[in-house]
Amino acid sequence: MLERVQLSGDEEAGCFSQQLLEVGNGRLTTTADGQVKLPFGKAATDITQLMTKVFPNLHLRYQDQDWLSERVILAAKNLAVDDINAKLLEQLPGDPTSYKSIDTVPDPDEVVHYLTEFLNSLAPSGLPPHNLVLKAQGQSLKVVGVNLSQPVFSYGQLYVGCSRVGNPNLYILSENGNTKNVVYQEALQS
């Protein structure tokens, strides 16, 4: 990434790329409690402001698939993503359409082993939730919001999240502009 930026001659992008490498390599100054202050991105004060920065005038532009496909809000946990999705869907006009998973078992004798409520509560990674609510479709990114109100928890998450877009269009929600950066130095040794 740094080589591409250097070839383009864009100083701001070069600086951002260097800062991203510092995040990815775990070279940012860390406080006693393991927090780092990110040297890039624009701060959002709360989740509503983050959503407004990433999806301004959503109620007017929700049918523009090209516009939608350039934007995303990333979060460390699926619960936060679900909450953001629900709040964004509330901003759209019209009635939502719900698609529900099958919540029965093929063998009637097994019904007592799998309560419907339990089946509906399962949220395996890579599968949609039991109640999938959709209003619009769309998914390269020009604008990214990173919700760090719950810190990252695995190696490289912070780097990957912040590297999805250039610095001018990166919005970050975190407590006091600080967050954890999980980097295993032994993984970087060759």
C-alpha cells in the first residue's frame, strides 16, 4: 500500500499509510492501561454522529446503490453492528420486510430438545440472524466509520478496519479518542 501511495505522489496519503503501518506493527505509544491514541481519522462524539457522517441524508439517498456501496460502519462485535443496522433502517421510509429462518426440526420426536426460542436466538458467524430485516441493498469504500466504543479484541482488527478508506473519509467513535490495538509482536517476527 505504501509503495502505491509513494508512486502517486500524494503526501497526505503517504502520511496516512505510514501511520497505518505503525498501527499494524504495534508501534503507537501505549498508555499504562494498553490504550493508543489514533493519529488519524475524524472523531465522532456518539453513534448518531458517526451514522450521520458516514450516511448523510440517508433518507434521501437510500435508493442510490452506488452511494450506499461506498460506505460502511465497522464494529468489533456483531451486537454493535446489529444495533447500528437497526438505527439506520429506522431512518428509511416505508415498511420493513422481514425474512425469518426456519425454526422447526424435521423429526417431531426431537422438538422437545430444541425449543423454538433457542433456535431463534442462535446467531452463527457467517449466517444471517433468524429475523433478517431489509429495506435496501448495496455494499470499495469512500467513507468508513469505525465504532470503537467496544475495543477491538483480535490481532489486526484495528489496522484492517482503518485501512478500508483514505484518511479524509475515516470517522472514528472511541472514548476520548483512545482504543486498544491488539498486535502480537511475535507474529511480526520473520
